Amino acid sequence: MLTQSKNVTYQAVVGVAGHVDHGKTALIEALTGIVTARPHEQALGMTQDLGFAYFNDDAGNTIGVVDVPGHERYLRNMVAGVWHLNTLILVVAADEGWMPMTTSHLEVAHAMGLKEIILCINKCDKVSSQQLAETEELALEMVMDMTGLIPELVSVSAMSGENIPVLRQTIIESVARTVMPAVADMDEEAPAEHDPQLYVDRAFVVNGIGTVVTGTLAQGKIAVGDKVRCYPSGQVGMVRSIQAYHRQLDSVNSTCRVALNVKGLNRKDIGRGGLLVGMNRAVTLCEQCIVRLGSFDSSVIVRKQREVEVAVGTWHGVARICYIPETQLARLVFKQAVPLQFGQRLAVIVKGGSRLLHGAEVVWQAFIPSFQKRAIYNGLAQLPATLKFDDEFRLLLNVRGYFDAAKMGIASGFDGVHLAPFMFEPEWLEKNEAAIHNLLVEFGAMGDGEISTRLRIENEAVAVIMQAMKRQDKVHLSHGKWYPGQGMSEDELPSEAQELLAQIRHYGKDGLELNKVTLSGGKKWLRQLAHQKLITALNETIYYDMVLYTEMVKAVISEHKTQDRISMADIKDNTGLSRKYAIPLANRMEKDGWVRRDGDERIIVKPWS
């Protein structure tokens, strides 16, 4: 069930579009009994912004109706009205016939991916039966030629009520075709694709209540108590109350017109064009993106770059479009960061004008390094004509080898290796593990950052891969660097031991003196670290990091051969140590078999190698 009410099985939203003065607002009033035009719009005789109404079918399902402005000046508002509808009702006046804005509205609806279209010929009582038949035939041909779809056709009179019941039933049947599969999907386990998504068309403050936003819940389910994230501000709020079609609800499912009272959001955090999503939904704030263009007239590509307006959801703004040669791709560079998602439909409009240049869909939001351009463009060219939720992740696996599954709300379900939080393509992972092994053999040891730079893999992904290799005993960690082969890894030490080891390394050549150890059980952890050869005791009170000790040994004897004699002055000069540390160092070296004492001198027992 999509709402509290047992009588309501679903909600849907339809849009009514068409040329100005073709009777859209009167048609909505005939269908719903609601006048969507505001007083100033009624006086003007023209809808300027989105209007909203609704009606219930015989089964109690609620169908919202969006009144879309018909004048060309309000094309951007038209995009806001049709960005996510179940069905479009395209209105053509029988006495005027098909008009330029009818074409524009149909182009936008098609660009936004609408598949259900009802062609409504209004004012049928004003023309002869022959003229009506001619208008119907021409309108049908236009829709089929432009979209490849065969629309339902109903001729009505909004003023007399002729055929309004037929139109109403046609809408109900059309909506059911789109809604019922979605209702069935909502009964399955809901991945991130079913997280709520709502573009805001209005936001205001109600005294004693707080911030209220209205818009169309385009996908997913939202309930009182749910947390939502607001873009572009990134603020998180909690849904305090939900109202849909003048009823208070505990929860609501898409597609539905809703008003949400969101606790934790200030009016400055959200406005028209803002986006509300569930906490599991991955949304990228993009200053640029790659889009795949729909069918378009190649004559509009008159230069490599041009300024355009972009409308997405209820947002619109200025961007620069850069066409990518020999592809159906273009780069959009925005003047401000815009929240975008893979597969999102948008409209590219002539700047300052009312002509649709392109319908497009977002296919890449991340930065593209120059060395990956060709692979990414090739991957984008192979995307299916109709994008699905999974296609983004398969694309990332194919062209990059991995993606951050946690950020994208994906835990499993792909033909990949899941090493949390990343998902890896198996062959890519195997190849790069081999490359890492070869690097470590060649250079002896490397940190995550060095490996990341050499292999051009994100540092966070490298860290995950290294941990997986460590679990297979292929590498071990020491001094923040990875070494090939099995061994003790410092990140597996107890936290107390790691704290003490960090302290010893901090003191460097001064060493950690026993009287400076404040950690509870410090002597026990010192013995464990010495047993694992991570530190060494120069004497009963001074402890050195093992790597530093080895460097000191090398400094003392690397320029000598067996049986050479060295003095304490030589040891002090070569290591830079004071007598306080040079003597304990010489004594430790004697215990470890590097030198033997002969009076005040030391004799080299084994050379450095």
C-alpha cells in the first residue's frame, strides 16, 4: 500500500501541456473541478507558472494534474512541469490546430523520456466534423513522426463537457500502465534506486511549523521521521509531516504531489530547483558533466562551444556546451555546482530563447583524467539506448575497474569483487594486484600514496586492495610502507602497542626513555614490540625504532670492511649521536654481532650488506 488509506492503492501525476489559449486550464477544471490559474493569471488569460489539481478514480486512486504554461516565454517552467510525469495530455484546439508551441511542448516531453501520451483535441464543438477529423489526423501524424509513439486520441469540449468522462477514463487506463509495474517493484527489496527523490518547486516558512517544501515525489517512498538530504546545500533534515492532496499522511509513494514539513532545514537551505533525496542516494554536485544527446539537428552545432540554458527538474541555469567530436556526447560546464545523477534527463535550450536545442541524459559526472578519456568515451558509446539503474555501475567497472559502492548505496548484486566499501572488476583487480607485487619487489617498499600515483588508482581504493593482499599474506605493513611477502603488519597491533610505537618513532634519535612511558602496561608492550623486532633496547632504559637502529648501524660500518677498527669518536661523527646515545648504540651493536670491543675501540665483525 502506498499510503495510510486502505482505499488508495497508488498515486500518479499527469501533465496538461499545449499551446497558449488551447483550453488547458478549462480542461483541468472540467476534469477535476479545480481552477489552477491564479487570480492574476486569470486576469491575464495566460498560465505563467505551474498549476496543480487532482481527482480520484473509481477505485480511490489519486491522480494529480499539473497545468503547464503554454506560452513560449515559460518553456523552462514547462520543463519543470513534465520532468517526471506518468502521462502527458497534449492539448490541441480543434479550431486552431497544431501550433509551434505544441511542437515545443512535445519535444520537451519526448526529451524528458515520456512514453505515455494522450492527444486531446479540445473545443471539438467549435468546428465541423470534417475539420475535426482533419485536425485529429494531422495531430496524430505529428506526434508519431516526432516521437515514434502512437498516442491515445480523445476529442472533447471542456466548456460543454462533451467526452470529458471518456478522457478521464483514458487517463486512468494510461496511468495504470505506468504505475502498476512500479507498485510491484516497490514490494521487492528496495535498493538505492527506490530512495525518495523530489525536485522542489516551492519552499516557504509557516509560523509555528517551519520550512515547507512542495514538489513531485518522482520515485521511492517517504515517511514521517525519514531523514532527507537537501542539495545543493548538503543539509540534512527530518520529515516532520506529509500532506498530499489535502490529506495528512504518515507515508507516501511516488509518483505524487506532496508538501513536506522538514525539520532542520532553513528557508535559505532550499528553494525552487533544490533537490531532496533519501540518505542512501548518491548525488554528485557537478560543475561539469558529460551528457548523451538525443536526436538533434546537426545544423545547431555551429561551433565547438556555446552558451546555453539547461533545465533539469525544476532548476534551470546557464552552462557552456562543448560537443565531443565524432560522438553523440557533449560536455556541459555550469556556472554553479548542480546536483546531478546518472541517467537524469535534462533540456538544453537556446540561451535567452525558447527553442529546445537538445534533449539529453547525464552519463558521467566525475572528473575525466586525460589518460582515461578514450576508454571512458568508448564505454559511454556502448551504453544501452534505454538506461537502467545498474548501467552506471557496470560502466564504472568496465572503464575504471572499480567504484565506491558505499557512496552509491550498493552492497552486492554485481559481477564484481566486493571489498568494502569498493566494488572491483575481477580481472582488473587481479592485474593490479600483480602490478603492486612487481612494484614492491622492484623498490622494496612503498606507501599507499606512492602506489596510487604509479598505478593511477585512488588512494582509498589502494588502501582497500592492500588490506586484501595482506589477508592473503602477499604483503605486510611496516613503518607505513608495504613490503612483499608474509610478515607482521603494524596495523594489526593492539592500539596500546601502536600508541607506544608511534611515541618511540616520534622521539627519533633521542630514543624513548623508560621513565617517559606513561602508558598502562608499558613495559609489557615494550617487550612485545621488541619480540616482534619493531624496536630494540639500546640498554635497560633507552628504546629505538628498529629501522632507525638499522640506519645507525649502516652509518657506522657501511664504509668499513671486516677487522677494521673504529673509535667512539668515529661512531659519534658517523651517526650524529651524543656520547649518551653513542655508547649504548655501540654496546647494542656488540650484542647483535656487528662489532666486538677491544679496549676503547670496536672491531668490525661483519660488513654491511
